[in-house]
Amino acid sequence: MPSDTFQLHGEFIELHVLLKLQGLAGSGGEAKALIAGGQVSVDGQPEIRKGRKLRGGEVVRLGDAEIRIIATA
């Protein structure tokens, strides 16, 4: 399973933005469709809220890709 980390700069990042920035979706629309289709999980639970705010400490999965969100101290 490919694993990556995302260093959070700021209070949060929305889930659909993260997928696009990490290259897991080609566009914001594609990211939203993946989320709405139930293909994305956060901390092992399916997540269908495209605007889900990630604040650090979460693990996002799409297929066999995994992203760990790291909050800046």
C-alpha cells in the first residue's frame, strides 16, 4: 500500500482539496465524485462529506493509497 504524509500548514484542509493536491484525483470535481461514491475513508470509516475538515492526526485512504495528515506545531 503506497503511504504518504501531508504536512498541514494552517488550521485544516478539506478532504476534496487534499485528494487533488496529493494527485489522487485529477480535478476537484473528480475528488468530489470519489468521495460521494464512498471510495474514500478517514480513520477507517467511509467518508462522504467532501468538505470534511482534516486538522491533523487523520489517515485518509483511497484504494490502496494512504495519506497521514501531520499538523504543524
